[in-house]
Amino acid sequence: MPRKAKAGKIKLKTHKATSKRFRLTGTGVLVRTKGGKSHLRRRTPERTKALFTEMIPVEGENIIKRVKRLAPYMNEKK
């Protein structure tokens, strides 16, 4: 016997790389991390390494629109 079709919308899959790289603040600002934090930093000055920790607000409407499309449930509280 075939299963019954569920009523309602289809769940969308989150693009995992996008959800790991971007975050939404409490005020709704989309922020991103800086690249180059993981390895090959031995000869990098301490001051430059300290700058890697801060999150940068994303500017550009098209990028924000694309991120929200790739991670549709990002703004929902857990």
C-alpha cells in the first residue's frame, strides 16, 4: 500500500558551507568570518593574526540575497 503524501511545503536543504561561514546577528545583520585562519600562519605577525578573529558585516544586496537563499533557516532561533 503506498504511503500518504504529506500536506504542506517541502523542506529546503541548507547549504552547509554557507551556514558555517555566515551568521546572522540579533539585529539581523549578516556577518562573515575572514579566510586564512586555519594554517600557514607561522610567519604571520601577531597583530595580523588578532585581526582574523573579528566578524565583518556583509555588504552588497546580491550577496545577502544569495546567502539567505542558500541557508533559508539561518534566521530561525534554535
